[in-house]
Amino acid sequence: MSDIKISSIVIAKNEEENIRRCITSQLKCIDDIVVIVDDSTTDNTFEIIKSFGRVNCEEVKWQGYSGTKKYALSKTKYEWVFWIDADEELTDELIQEIILFKNSRPAASAYSVARRAFFLDKWIKHSGWYPNRTTRLFNKSFAYFSDNEVHEHIIIDGKVEKLKYDLNHYTDPNIHHYFEKFNKYTSLAAKDLASKKRKANMNDLLLRPLFIFIKMYIFKRGFMDGIHGLMLAVLSSNYVFTKYAKLWELNKYNK
């Protein structure tokens, strides 16, 4: 019998294309799956989750990425928690590694995983996208979520080690999906900067986007990802420009 039991947390909104894959990948190694669904969801996400039976699922009013994940964390049964996004899945290798972990004596308070990000169905191995390690398995007694509006993360009081195997992250299946997220995330990022009293200037609008393109496409060898790498470098440059343009707008009109 396993010595350690693990909960997982997932937050979801209109994720009917992803959520079944995400949950199915956890069934062999996660003991308590908690999925929190945004109550403004309009597709079949909630019904798909409920069909699994063993999943602890609840619809709630959106509290922002950080706030909603904090709420999900409060619903977990066990000390050890794996945070996974709805558009991610555990690989077979990672599942086996987690099973072995459950029969071990943890040497750290948390563990990071590498993510294979898929953009337009291609695993992006360069462009600064891999391994893109992030802390996902943690003892909740020594961890809490940051308050960032976007790109929230786990803050750990203690040692962080690495898991060997990867998560799959199906980030953008098509360009339309990319731009749906683009507008939301650039607005949240601008608000986050404004809350920290940041002011947008010409360097932010001219140099930062150019630097991101050069960094991703040249220094991070995005050219080795083919046309996908070129598109990512251009789109990421545009993301940075738009984020600071929105910050400039917030500064100017104090919205």
C-alpha cells in the first residue's frame, strides 16, 4: 500500500476539448482529483467531469486565476498536491514516477516538472519553451499561490527538487485559440503591472518586443522549430507590445 496519497487541483472554463484527457491521465496515480469549474462555462465541461464519478467537482464564481486555485487547494484531502491545468496531461512515464514517489520518503517540500508545449500540434523543443520547468507537486503545508493576475505560481517554503519526466501541455491547437487567450492575458498582465505602479515608455513599446523576437528566434534557436518557431517569435513579440500598449492606456486614462 502507498504511504503517500496525492490530491490534484484543476481549474476549468469551457474545456470540453481537453478535460477528459486531463482527468484520464490522473486516474492511475492521483487519489483525490479536485476540479473547480468557472460557473460562466457554456460548454459540456461540467457534464464530462461528472461522468467520471470519483472526481470532486464544483462550479464556482470566478475569483481570478490565483484566487480560484487557492480555493481549489482548500478543497483537497491530502497534504501532497499536484497542480495540473485542464489543457495538460500526465505522460505515462510521469505517472509511473508519481507512483514510485508515493512509496518514497520525499527529500523536498516540492518538485518541478518539465513541460512539452504543443503549438499547432507540434512539440516546441526550442524557442525557450522547453523544458520550461514549473513547480507542480508540493506539500501544501509549505506552499501557497502568488497573487499575480496572470502567470500565478506556487511559492515554496523549503527545498524544491526535480521530477525526471514531463507533462504534455496542449497550449494552442490553432491560431484562433491563441488570440482568444492573447486578449485576455495581455489585459491581465497590463493590470498586474499597473497595480505595481509600472509606467509604459517608448523602450517598452519599441525595444522589448524586438528583444523578445531576437531572444526566441536566435538565442533560443527558435529557427530550429521551423515555421512554428518563426510564428511563435512574431506572436510573442506582439504579445509584449500589446501588453505594454495596454499598460500605457491604463496609465493615460487611469482605468
